[in-house]
Amino acid sequence: MSPAADAAPSDEIVIREARDTDVPGISEIFRAVYGDDYPYQQFYDAEWLKASVYNDDVLMFVAEDRDGTLIGTSSIVCEQGATSDLLGEFGRLAVHPKGRRRGLGRRLMKARLENVENRLHVAYVEARCVHPFAQKISLEHGFAAVGFLPRKHLFLERECVAVLVHYFAGALKLRRNHPRI
């Protein structure tokens, strides 16, 4: 069993890496959470989602209910920066309204961290300020707030973003002797 497989005996939810057969369920989660007007329409595009599932630089996870229904998703884009940067963007964490208040966001975050702790040096989250849970869950899992981007994204109106960072393993040790870090 991979570190991403995480079953809770109380509700029998399994956190696992996404498969191509999960694409319709992932798209449905985004529709249920954001509606049809979500600016990132690629999350409704089956071809784009399938390419993401097969992309070696993207790790996508799902939360699957005991009846096989997908009720949560999250991902990491590991191709941020130069390959030598070992930098990944944590994002696209969404839990279907039917799956909320069950700790799925925390479990999806934990699965992501466990799967990249030996692969990345630094991870970052751009948490929309209208979603304080994204900031809270990131802080609970060792991310530190390092910046604020006012009015960065245009959704229905301009929204601000909090930037949070998490260092892994020897990232700080490797950079300790660098005079500017």
C-alpha cells in the first residue's frame, strides 16, 4: 500500500492517487464546489484532466467513499521552477459539499506531504483569502505564511492570495551556507 492510501475505519474513505477513470468524478467535484463559472475551465475538460493524471510532474489524489464515489481531490505540480529547484505547488484541494466536515481536506493534505517529502525541498500554496480553510489547513501541516498578493486573481471580482511555504528534509541544511538564504 502506498503512503497515499489512507483508510479511516470510521467512515471508510480511501485517499489514493487518481486514475484516468476518476476524471469525470474530479470534474464533478470542481463543478459542485465552484459552479459552472469557475475561471479555470480546464478542470471541467476531460482531456486536460486525463493529461494531468498521466503527467509525471503532477501528483493528483482523490478521496473515495466506500461506495466508490469521489468526494475530494487535491494535487501537486512538481514542475515549478527549474528541475534543480525541487519546488512544488500544492493546490486544487476541493471537497464535494457532500463530503465536508469529515476531515478530508486534512487527509488529502497529509497524503500530498507524505508523497513528496523525499522528492521536493520546498512546497508552496497560494491560498485564496476568501477560502480561510485553505490557509488554516496549510498552517496546521507545517506551512508558514511568507507573503500576501493583493488582488492577484480575477474571479467574479479581484481576490487576494496568501502565500505559504513548507520546507522538506534537508532543504534548509543544504542552503545554510548560502550567504543570501
